[in-house]
Amino acid sequence: MKEGIHPNYRDVVFVDQSNGFQFVTRSTIQTKDSIEHNGKTMPLVKLETTSESHPFYTGTQKSVDNLGGRVEKFRNKFAHLKK
């Protein structure tokens, strides 16, 4: 590999802002923040949501069909307009 042309690939801490979940992975992302993690100072990236807080992954996602029969109420209300 040529020297000086590749980005710095290093361990980075990602933090979920909604629940405080942290994980470490390798990345080239540039960040100004840092955090002390396992005795080492590492770059920090703050995230709005991760698989630990997203409804799809946590199983708390709601289906439109299960919200009190709203779809069925709509269909019944406008059934007479169907041609």
C-alpha cells in the first residue's frame, strides 16, 4: 500500500443517544469528540438510533393493520364509492 493516501482506520466508539448503548467497531469516520473506553481514549460518534433502540429490531413496531381496525373502518366508510 502507498503511504499517506489511505484514511486512518481505527477503533471508534458509537453511542446510541436514546438509551446509552455503546459499541466499538473499526471506522475511518472523522470526529471531534472522544470518550474514555476500557482505559483508552477513543473517537466518539453519537447516533440517534441503533438496533438496540429501533422499533423494527426491538419488536415494538406496530402494524397499520393492527391499530384498532383503522384500515377496516376506512374501507367500510368508503365502500360505497368503489366502482
